[in-house]
Amino acid sequence: MTRPPSALREFFRNEASGGLVLITAAALALLVANTPLSGLYFGALHAPLGGMDVHHWVNDGLMALFFLLVGLEIKREWVDGELSSWRRRVLPGVGALGGMAVPALIYVVIQQGDPATLRGWAIPAATDIAFALGILSLLGRRVPVSLKIFLTALAILDDLGAVLIIALFYTASLEAWALAGAAVALAGLIAMNRLKVTALTPYLIVGLALWWLVLQSGVHATLAGVALALTIPIRPSPAAPDDATSPLHRLEHGLIPWVAFLVLPVFGFANAGVSFAGMGLGDLLAPIPLGVAAGLFLGKQIGIFGFVWLAVRLGIAERPAKASWAQIYGVALLCGIGFTMSLFIGLLAFADPALQDATKLGVLAGSGLSAALGYLVLRIVR
């Protein structure tokens, strides 16, 4: 019997290619936002469409598919993949913890207690796996597979932390009726899982209702994607862990190209555009952009590399196979690319467009520095 294609290998291939498309989309957004086409660009984003504007449809609608894929990846890796045992979870878990805590701390210190800007503390805590894998793909075989798996596992745990942060700290006022309806929908999804329903259509129909109810509830609608993902059945098998007949794997394989080549590039194009007109170096040194950029560039490398080094030295985890400390440092640098999730959290943290632009400036600066130096380090070292 022919073994089905590996979800992890397909993930690497599509996420890396999608990351390059995402980079292109972000660069194009920056270009358009700083040309005479900027009025058309910003006007189109705020054009009304079906009760919301285009920008909200991208962030609350399309991004629900991204979070659905994130949830599927978390569940697959936790149940039947690189995070399926506590031994495998230790090193990326420790790295993810350091990579979230230290950037947030750096951001908070730079804000000097200003309550208006402290709300953005979680912005530099996120890693953009598509962007990071896109950079890694440019390096080919210079980077061992074990490091790519380590980066993927770390970023997935990082995403899980970001999802929890959004749920706990960036929830608006709540609507009880919608929350109750969402709870009923979620209970229905869990019941279908328990009854061993393997057809995807019933899950997707109830999942759509769940998304609408969560959207009305005040909890961010994208979290419905994660909740739906965790109810999709998976059949772990030691002989063929990438069982393509499992509902979770079927949905994941179907979603990966759409998310990598449509959802994330559209999100990047819709959210990376910031006009530099009238800006100078002083704008980059303002508390929000400086805190975000320093958190991503300095906090990620210090937190991830420092926590991983300490875990290996203490004997509670092993270094990835065939990976040097210099290569691990290079990957820690790449984790400072916080583009997608950092921009997303920034939009939740600040309603003021000026503060959102300041966040974008910091994310672009920190992510750009991390990408450039991370690529350079991994290009040179062995």
C-alpha cells in the first residue's frame, strides 16, 4: 500500500513558498501606500461590504481560515506529530516560552508604564511561521531538517500561546446570547466527534454558524476557527501517521494552499500598507514602534536562544540533530519575524489608526532586521 503524502513535508513546501508570496504582498502594500495610488488602496480597504468593510472581512473572515489551519496543525502535531510526546515538546516548548516572555518584557520596559501603549505588550511575542520558513527555503540544504522541524514546532506552540492571549486579553464586551449560541454550536461539534462522524461537511456547516455567533459575541471571530479545528477527528496510526483518510488530514491538506497562497498574502497586502509621508527617524524611536521592533529583534533571539541553551545545559532537552549552536542562533533570529500574528494582535490592541500605523512600523522594522540577520547568519555558519 502506498503511503500517503506527509502533511509535514507538504506543510514545509507550501508554507515556505507561501512565505515568499507573503513577503511580496507586504512589499507591494508598502509600495502602493507610498504612491499616488494610496488613496485608492486605503479607500478600497474601508469600502462597506455586507455589514462590514473590506478590511474587517479580511481580518475577521478570511483570517478565521488561517486560525482554523493553525488549530489543525496544533492538534495534528500534538496528537500524531512532532509534539506527540513530552520529550519532543520540551525544547520547542522552552524556546516558545522564552520567545514570548522576553519580547513582551522588553516592550513593557520601553513603554515606561504608559497605560495607553502597554496594551500592545503581546505584539512582539508572536512568530510568523510562513515568513520564517520562506526565508529558510532560500537557504536550501544549508539548514538541517531537524532545525526546520524545531522551528515549526516552536512556532506552533507560539501560535497556541498567541491564541490564548487573544482569548484572555483582547476580548471586547460580551453578548450573552451569542456566547450561549456559540457554546451550543461547539457542543454540537464535540458530539459529532464523539459519535465518530467523519464527513467534513457537517463540521464545516456548524463551524460557519459558530464563526457568526462568536463574531456577534465580542470574542474575536477568528478563535472560532481554532475551536472548530480542535473538534475535527484525527486517527493516529504508528504505521502511517500521515493517514490521508483522517478527516483532520483531509481538511488540512485542502486548506494549506488556500491559506498559504490566498489568505495570508491578502492579509499581508491589506495590513502592511503604511504611509511613510512625513515620517523620520524620531517616529521609529517612539515607544510603540521601538518597543515592538526591539521586542522582535532583541527579545526573540535572547529569549529563544537563551532558554534553549539553558535547557540543553541543564540536561532537560537535547539539541536538534546535526545542528550547531550558531545555526540555532540563526533560527532564533528568524523567529523575530512576527509579521502576520504581530500585525493581527496590534489591530486588536489599538483602535486608533495612528497607533496601528506605529505598530506596523515596529513590526516591519523588527521583522526586517530579524529576517536579514537570520538569513546572513544561517548563510555563513555551518
